[in-house]
Amino acid sequence: MPEILIYTTTICPYCVMAKRLLDKKGASYTEINVGVQTGLREEMMRKTKRRTVPQIYIGDFHVGGFDDLYALEQQKKLDALLGPS
């Protein structure tokens, strides 16, 4: 399974939904809460060119936010990205 990185904040319902979907898939991920340390949101914005959370990477592929992750699931493309579990 590729490395999964998800940028979040504590009070973000879309972050919770994204993590719930990944958990349902049995995927392990690294969560970076951009609200707990100065500079983390800026780091995320430089990397993703976006300022909203969640921002999700599966391997080197920038999925985007929860809507993008959910769209992949609906199109039956998420499992292929996650690889064998």
C-alpha cells in the first residue's frame, strides 16, 4: 500500500469523513494537523497550491480534498490507487 498523507484540522468535518473512508478501506495514513503548529498550513499550501483541508496524497498522487477522494470511491478507482492491503 502506498504512503498516504492527509492534511487536516481538528474541527473539520470533511477531514473526519476522509479519515473514516480511509479507515473503512483499511488504509493507514499519516495525519498532519495544520492547526497545531505555526507554518504547517503554509507548508501544505506550498505543496498543494490549495488552502482548504483536507488535502490528501496517495503516494505521489495529489487526490485533493474529501470530495475528490469520495469521487474516486464512487468511480471504483480508489481501491486501485490504494493497492493491495
